[in-house]
Amino acid sequence: MADPARAAKLAQRIKVVVAEALGRRVKDPRVESITVTDARVTNDLRHATIYYTVFGDEAAHSDAAKALEKAKGVLRQEVGRNITVRLTPTLEFVADQIPVNASNLEELLREAKRRDAEVAALAAGAKHAGDADPYKGDDPDDLDEDDVDDEDAAR
């Protein structure tokens, strides 16, 4: 079993090799809109998972997935030529959900900003529930019998 640092280095190399091979070796027009975002390799260096994004609608996503499955052999061959390991890892392609999650987060942040603006608008015209000065002063009229200590009464 290889160490995780070696697996991480190999994953980065596989990511670069696959991205270049998609541009040079694979002649399918369906892969033109694919961007390789990440790659992960198991610690035994036998399996690589490659994450990708596709610009376009749902049809472009499904076409890209089919094109990657079709080109898997060519891409694995290219990976085998360009890395230095005893066994060429198997490749698995997974659609990356980061853009979808990022757009959901952006929508949630816009909603939070809108609600904060509503609260700020409500707070601008609001008045305090109690007196303007809720703290009692040193005015003798403000003192209750409970507030007077025995020492103060002796003076």
C-alpha cells in the first residue's frame, strides 16, 4: 500500500493527463465542454476517480457522461503511458456537484441578505419598549426605600 502523499501526487498527475488527453486524443465533440476539476486515487493506486463539470443543459451532461464512458479505454491508455506505476489504475468518471452546490449557496446568501435588509428597515423606525433612559440616576426622587442602605440613612 502506498502512502497518501504519493496517491495525492499521482491523482494530480492523472488529472492533468486526462484533461490534456480530452483535448488532444479524444475527437468526440461531446467532450469539448468538459472541465476536469479533481481526481482522487485510492491508497493502493489501483483506482482513480475523476471529477468533471459540464457547461450546458441536462442533455449536455448526459452526452458528456456517455462520451467519457466511451473514451475510458483511450484515456486509461494515455494515463498508463504518462505515469510511473506498475499497474495502470482503473478510471471512474463522476460529475462534480460543486457548481450546483455553489449556486444553491449563492441563492441562500441572497435570501439572507434580503431578510437582513427587511430587519434593518423595521429596526430603523422602531422605538425602545421602556424609558429612553432605563437606568436610574442619582436623583433623590428616584430612590426607593429598598435602595437606601443603613449607612446612607445614618448620614
